[in-house]
Amino acid sequence: MSQPTRQPILGFLVDDLLSQYQVRLLMGLQRAARKHRARLISIPAGWFSDGNSRRFDGSFLFNLARPPAIDGVILEAKSPVHDPDQVHVPESRPVI
């Protein structure tokens, strides 16, 4: 008996989901993923704050977006990655 094939998983790397643009982009990506029977994982990882003066750079979360957890990456252009080449995506994984 053959194993069922796993749905492809795409990682959407974004700094935050606070603006209307980013939310609309996420909604469109979700629709497209459903249409193509793929799964979408959103990874918002910009600057976090404790409400006081302390801020925390959450871009390290982007480095968790790697196989076998995801099959491809969608990197939102305003993301806080200082050097997109530092995001670990093997050559066999597509980056959009």
C-alpha cells in the first residue's frame, strides 16, 4: 500500500501582519494555496516589544523555515532580513 503524498508546505516570511497590505497579501496567498492544495505557514518575525523600551529582533524565526518543515519560501519584500542570503533555503527549495 503506497503512502499518501503530503501537501506541499509554503512558508510566508513577513516582518509583521499589522498593515492592511500584508493582511490582504496573506489572504490572497491562503486562497492560492488552497486552490493548489498546498499548505501555507505564516512566519511573522519582525521586531517584538514588551510594551516598554525593550525590543527584540525576531528575525531568527526565519531560520526555522527549512526542510523538512517547508517546501518553498515566499519572502515579503519589507521583511527585516538584513541579508536575504542569510535565510537558509536549500537550492532545491523555490524562493518567491
